[in-house]
Amino acid sequence: MHNLKVFILMLLLAISSRPVLAVSVNTLEVPDAELEVRKFEADGDRLLLGFPCDEGANAIEEKTAQMLAEDGIEVWMPDMLGAYMLPNLRDSLGEIPDQALLDLIESAVATGKQVYLIASGPYARVLLRAAADWEKTHEQKLAGVVLIFPRLFKGDPEPGKQPQYVDAVGTTKLPIMLLEGGHTPNRWGLTPLRQALSKGGSQVITKVIPQIRGHLFTGKDKNRTEEVVTSQMAGLIKVSLFYIQEFEQ
């Protein structure tokens, strides 16, 4: 309980006001496509590369990105699905070329900033695949990963059986911050997921957010706690980056 109070206090303290900075849409040449990346530019030394795969079309994601940029954290939102004219379905995620993901990360790293990767739901599997491929092919290290309510099962979990995860789980060395809602079934599977993610060498820390279900970005029937957490998502992400930085000290 004490740790939870400290976590919430840090979340509240993380909210600050800074001047609004520029938002631009840039085109990146990737294999067989042109990838549009929406950039919420900032003057800080941290860059958050998101994997919503739809250029951050969700209004909550866009507002969160703007708030982070105001606090000096640059945010990139790539339209991965649009670049390859793929429908917004889980099966489409496996059709995004590995090289396109690597080119995107390389462009972010070229800014000279500390690059963090972030994704939620099923998009977490794209993030982990990209991170693992990057570590195999590049010496330049990424700063870490934030997973918000990730959905990484390989099919539907069966009661009484060990969970089976997608192949990318357990293939990274990056520090990982994993957030899960206290009112989701996945909350009870955090321990095996943490163990699976750490098999490749990643240090993994998990945090459960009380009274939260797993649809913060898309749910329309939010309870009061979910409304508050949604409005303060930028602060939650900032606290997550703080925890990741603690791994390196």
C-alpha cells in the first residue's frame, strides 16, 4: 500500500505546464511504402516511440502525446497499418515488415535522444518484435519499454494450463515497465508474464492500477477512477520512464 501511495504521488507531481511545441507529420521511406509519422516535437532529451499503428488517431492518445511534449518528451506516432493498407485487425500486425520497424527505430535513434518504446493491447507484440530485432542487429541501445495493458497470449488462455505467449515475449534485454488494470483478468497473470518477459535478460517491473479495466483508450463507459487515470495518462507514462531510468542507476 505504501508503494502504491508513493506511485500515485509521483504521478500527480509529474504533471506540469510547459509551452506547447510543434506537431508535424513526416514521411519516412520504408520497404515498399511511405510511412507517415506524426511527431509531437519537444526540446527534451527523451523520445517516446509509440506503436498505436494508426498515427495516434485516438483522441486520448493524441492529448496524452501533446501533454508529454509540453513536458519535454517528444512523441512519435507512426501509421504502420496505413502505410501498408492493412485493416486494423490483430492478424494484420504480423504483416508489418520487420525492416520497416527497424527503419522507424533507426530514424528515432538518429535524433540523438534517449528512445523509449511504448504500446498497449495487442500492439505490444509488434513493439517486442521490433525491439528484439533491433537488439540483434544494432549496437546502439534503446532506453526501455513501457507496456500498457499488453495482450500477448498466443490464442485464448486455458484454465489450469501454463499461458502461451507470442514468440517475441522473452527475446529482449531492454528494461520493461508493465502496467495492468486491477479489474482485468490479466491482472492475475502478471507473475508468469513478468517471468516470461525476463527470460531474454530484460528487467521487468509491474504495477497494478486499482479499479481500472483494460480499455482506457477505447472504452466509453469509464468509471470515475478510469476517467481520472485517462486524463492523467501523460503523468503515468512519465512515472513509468522514471522507474525505467532507476534500472540504470
